[in-house]
Amino acid sequence: MEKKDFEYIIIGAGPAGCQMAYCMEKAKKDYIVLERNDTVGSFYQAYPRHRTLISINKKHNYFPEKEYNLRHDWNSLLSDDDELLFTKYTDDLFPDAGLLVKYLQDFAKKFNLKVRLNTNITNVHREAQLGKNRSKYTVTAEDGTNFTCNVLIVGTGPVVPNVPDIEGVELIDDYQRHTLDLKEYENKKVLILGGGNSAFETADHLAGSAALIHMCTRTPVKMAWDTHFVGNLRAVNNNILDMYHLKSLHALRQCDTKKFTKEANGKISQTFEMELPHWDPPGTATFKSTGYDKVILATGWKFINIDMFDDTCKPETHTEGKYLILDEHWETTVPDMYIIGTAMQSRDRRAASGFIHGFRYNVRTLFHMLDLRYDNGELRKTVFPKIDADEIANFMVRHVSVSSALYQLGQGFLCDVLVLKPQEKPKGDGSETVMGVAEYYYELPQAWVLKNDYFMKQEHMIIVTIEDSHHKFPTISATEFFKPGDMNPRNCKCTAFPQGVFYAYKNGKLQEDLHIGGSLVVRADKKIFEGDNNPNRFSNKVKNLLFRQVGIGRGDHFERLFPQEEWEKVYRPWTQEEIDMKRKQELAAKTVKFECKLGIME
């Protein structure tokens, strides 16, 4: 007789569902994955429509560590099998989506994941309970089969097209169903609604066939190279921008579409509003653009099918129903219901939670948090039986030099945490070691840590992240953002490159932050330049931090990039005349006045 009752049910066998199933299978948890289609990873059988992934598959990265190389392998799931990596499936930097389906099928088979295929869930019901298990979920499939669990994990991915409320929207085609036959677009006038990767992917496919492509977006197009957010427009999809700026007919328009109408000749008209602050006087215009042969809606997805949940467990959403509201460890507004996969970006619009190379770590972290909450498990950690400043500093510098989780989910989204519990006061004699215990926790949501009583009541706690500082600079072109920040200050807050950042807390209050400095390869355990003081410089900064916060060791470890004798060989300070000349050039650039403008204040 088929088992129907489980501790955990995972809905969806995409990459996130398979990653969570791997963690649960390895820990011998009581779980099942319910997948509506006939294979794992079925989303990638159809999407992206033009079959090229924008998640990179960079196989050769100079350094040998598997963990470091995962920084640039955006498609593999996490496992103990070093052979089961997506990089072994193709040499292509941007692979075909069909290979990801094959990889996920192999992954599920290799680890004997408990997946029930062809199980389309149509209803989810919750009953509140007393005791350890607060919830009993009944999950009903299309054929009437009921499954029950105490904890529900939803990993359905991009499940419903995001259709804007526009009059006449039913007249137009959409990203999910538009024909890919280029002959259908030859010498045609095409309108594409949307400003993200799916819209530009579509435009790129049609650029050589269509006569005119107009792209319309309500908000400015954000380039990933400017925002450093992987979900914004990627260079691999932006040929249409090249053609626009190089005067090859295709064009972009920032406007708010209000209506579509069908003309007598069967073509489509678009009525839209456009803000024009640079006109005299400033105002909003309403225009009508006519004669479109094809109109394609490419405005993204909603990451939950809210109709799947009855009134006992309908979770709350935001962004017009696109995302679920999640707490600091991805629990919805309904108790014991969690979200995994690309929908985890509901809480993260700066790092990589929307892609496999980000959410694979979120999923692993969530597994350990579920284990802690429901099965009295422990969070991942390394315990040092004594507090040795040299050992701990070197350990942390080596770890941030290879960690993929902190690298992909930086900017303070996931963090490591060091807890120091000295059992004696430092002797004050420069000794690097005191009796006590150090606990190093891996890959926790920083927002969760900052609300957790155990961590916030510690006398000595250090949060470890990897961050960059590009948002602290004035707006400049991405092609100008090439120079390293000043590497000599103790706290290198201004650098274009990602770096380890350490936040020292005492009883819940931030005492100081330390940015140790970045490098092109984002490693603090290697030399950057010939003759430099690395990697000792980075470890020395951490040891000095431990001295300032805990009193262990010495606080005078050398922190500068080069020893003085090397510094004089590689660096020539500018004369005052040279400084004045550079200042004059910068001032002249800032005070240039232009005849034309696009805003009121320009």
C-alpha cells in the first residue's frame, strides 16, 4: 500500500526540490516530493523559450578547490559526489536548457530521491494542532489522492505568467506561447512589453527578422553590470540595446501601457502614457502607436499559484501577488509552510537567491534550520576547543577566500557567525591563546541571526560576510569601474571588488565593522602583487580585530599592503602640482553644462 503520510512534503521537483530532497535523503528524513509533470526539472523542457540559459557554466577557474569553483558553476546542485557536477555535461559557457533537465534527472536517480511524478496538486488544506506538530497539511492531487504532512515546503518555481492589468491584454500573445518561427516575423512591426531578461531574450531572437521592434517598459531597464544583481538585464541578452544606440531601427520606450485595440486590418494599436519632465511645460502625454503585426507580453512570472491553497492556509503575498511574504528563514505567513527555489528572492533583491547558484545554499541552510526546529538537530558549525587568535584568524581568512555560499549570497544575506566564549580573562601579555571555546557557524540568514536570542546575547560575536561597495560610489559607467580601492587603510570600505567583511557585536550591539580589502579573484589567502604583504596582511587585520574586541593577542600586527622598503619601489606619491591638475580635471568634468536634458533638474 502506498505511503501517504509524511513529516515533510515538498511540492515541485525542480532544482530546489531536488536539492532539499538530497538533504533529507542523506539525513534519512520522512519526506516525499510531489511533481506535477513526468520528469524532474520539467520547467527547463520549455523555458527559457529560446533554450539558452543565462546561468554561467565556467569550468576553468585557475584554483583547484571545489568550493571555490562552485562560485562560477551556476547550475550544479550541492552533493558529496565530486563527479556529479553540471560542468561535466558541457563546455558551453551559456548551456542549452535541455542539459539541465538531463543533469537533474541524473541527480535524482543517483541519490535515489523520493519523487512521485505526474502528481498535480490542486488543493492544500491546513488544520491547526496542539503540541510539537502545530500543523497537519492535507495535499490533494488532481486525481483525488490525499497526502498529509506536518511541514509543507513549496518549490513550484515560476508557475503563473505575470499578466498586467491592461485593457485589451487578451488580444496579444505572450512569452509562454508566442511562435518561435522567424518567418512569422519577417519584415513585421513587433511590440514587446517588458524590460527584463525574458523580454530582451525574445527581442534578441527576433532582431534579425522583424523590421521594427519596439520594447516598452514601465520602469528604467536595469543592467546587471550596473546593479551587480544577477536578475537584472544580462549582457548575453542585450543585443537589442546595441542596435538601438547604433541606429538600427529597433527601439526602447519607457511608458505605461493603458490599452490595446484591434484595428480594422487586424493589426494591434497600443495606447500609452509617457512622463515628459523635460518638455516645456513638464507633463504626461497620451500617445497611440498603431500598426503592430505582433505584440508579445514578456512581463515575467508569479512565483506562487495562490489558488492552490484553500482559506485555511492561503499565504500573504506582495508585489501584486508576484512573491510570497517570507520571514527571516523563508517561512510564509502560514505556520509550518516554507518556500524554496527562485521564489526565495522575495527576501533578496541584491544577491543570487533567484538562481540555482544562490538558492542551492538557501535550501541547504533551510534544511538545517528545519532540522533544528522540528527534529532537535544542530546548525552546521566547527568548534575550536581553545581560543587561538592566530588559528581562528587564519581559518576565517582561508574560508572567505573559497566560500561559494558567502560569495553568491553576499551583501549581508547569508553570513557565517563566530561565537567566542573565553573561560578566562586575557593575560595582557600578548599571548594568542586563552582557555575557552570558539564556535563557527556556517551560512545563516543574517536577518535571522540578528533576531536570534542565542547569538544576540553573546558577549563576543563576529558576523562574517562577503560584500562589495559599488553602491557607495557615485553613479559611473560600469566600464569605468576598474581601479582597486585604496588597500592601505585598516578598514577598506571603498573597493570595487568583493571582500570579507567582519561585524563585531557585544551583547547584541554592533561595536565595529572591518572590511579587510578585496582582490580580482576574491581571495585573501594569496598574494596580489609581487612583494606584497599578503596573505599575512588579511590575517593580521582579523587578529587585530580580535585583540580590540576580546583582548586576545596583540593589536599591532602589520596591516599595510607592502612593507615600507617594497612600498618605496612600487609607489610614487603625486606632487602637489599633479594633485592640483587632477582636481582641476575632475572639477571641469563636473561643471560641464549641456544644452539638452531628460529631467526637470538636469
